[in-house]
Amino acid sequence: MVSLTNNVSRSNVRLRWQDYVAAAARSGIAWGYNRKPFSQAPNSWFGGNYNSPPGASSYASDNTIGSSGGLITASTLRNGLVGATTNWTHLRNMNARRYFNRQGSNQLQYNSTQKAYQTTSVRATIATPSIPSSGPTAGGIIRIGSDGSNTGLEEYFARLRSAYYTRRNQAVARYAYVCHYSCHYSCHSSRGRR
């Protein structure tokens, strides 16, 4: 883990944000191309292997925080990190259901919700967190604080992580319909008897 310095730098802020948000997004992934909820789940549901998520620095650069050689402004920092946090929301829960078609009726056979490495098309914008009193406020000095002080920059990172968790817990619904073995067997057997 990285500690914020005083004065903070762009890379210092980005790396500390990664400790809060990117680390949370990258952990606990159960499904991907190489581990599916069931064999019939199509590859199009997934964006990568469950055990190989994007690198921690994939969705934010120093320029997300501010321009080189310039001041780190509150609005640039806030907007940049809200956007970067949103970029992690494709690593979120998926509700995977498999239905068997049995004599024209779809019957639920599998229903599970787990965190999945999904395609970026499922990203959802996070709600912009409220700003701590000494955090990245417009016209104010950005203070380091701590995530327990409820006042500073680390508290804002904790709120960004909480906003990510909210999106993570809103599962993307995925359904697959397959022919049940007995239906498949009956269909092919009856053709053979004709």
C-alpha cells in the first residue's frame, strides 16, 4: 500500500486511489472465460479470464489527476477519479441462469450470482460521492486525512470504493436456454422411428 505524501503528487494520488478502488475491483472475481457458471455460458458474456483482471493502473494515469507540472485541482481530481472508478464497474456481479427447454416449457435449472470479469459494455456510471470537508473541494486545500477522519482525500477514496461496491452489487442478468437431454433424446429417437 502507498501512503499519501504532503504535498501529494499526481502519481502518489493515483497509486493511493488504486489501493482503494482498483484493489477492490480486482479481488474476488469468480467467473471469466476460463471459469464459467456453466458450460453453455457464451464467451460473449466475459471480458477476460477470472484470474487475470486488468492491471491496477489500467484505468487511470497521472493525467487523470492533473496535468504535468501543474497544480492538482479539486475538480480535475474528482472528475478524473469518478470516471476511473466507473471504468472498473465491468468487474461486477453477474446473475447467471440456465433454463432447460422441456417439452416446450423453460425450467430453471441453475441460478447463481457471482462476481465476473465481464465485457466493458456493462459498465455503469457511479454516483459521484459527497465531498469531505477537507477533501477535494473546489477552492480549498486538499488535505490527506484518513479514511476514518471523514474529512480528507482518503475519505473520498473510501467513498469512491463504496460507490464501486454499489455498482458491483447490482448484478447483470444473463440467461441461457438449452435443450434438456431427455427432450433432445426424445426428439432424435422419434425421428428414427418414423
